[in-house]
Amino acid sequence: MAIDYAIKISLDDEKVKKLEEAGLAGSITDKVIAVPVPQKNKRKFVKAFPTAVLHDDTGEITEFPQEAADGLLETILEHKMIEVIHLFMMKTYKPVAGKEIRRSIHSA
């Protein structure tokens, strides 16, 4: 069965205030915001963040890098919603960055 995951980001008072101003106060529980990561994003997520641990039994993601969590929070504030993992992945995960462009070798 496919399971969706969640990244739990701890918030300080300043971040809580910014999220409340963005209209996301209902998404905050005990100074923590849970960002959903759908199953369809799992493969790219694991490639982009190999240190992150996905727990299939709880649906929680741990060992998510702090600098990535800060970037994810910026994306949430920019779009004023928590379902932004696909937008965040487009910004941060560039699988072909630094690779040489393939050229067609076929002849007519």
C-alpha cells in the first residue's frame, strides 16, 4: 500500500509569526509544521536528500537537512500553503545539473 510521508519542521517564534501572517496558523501544532510528501514524490525526494530517512511505519521523515528545511519553509511562505513539496523539489533537485548535454549521433 502506498504511504504518504510528512516532514516535521520545528519552528521558533519568528517563523510561527511569519506562518500566521501567511494564514497558515491552523497548520501549526506545538511549534511544528508537518509538510506532506506524497508517495509519487518519494523517488526524487530520496535522490535529492539521501541522508533523509523515510519511516514506512509512521510516515515520518527524519534526518532532513536543516538548510533544506529552511528552503522548504521559504517556499511555504512564498506560496501560502503547505502542499508545496513538488514546487520545492523543482527548485532544489536538478538531476542533470553539471552534466554534459547529450547529443544525437544518428545520421540520416
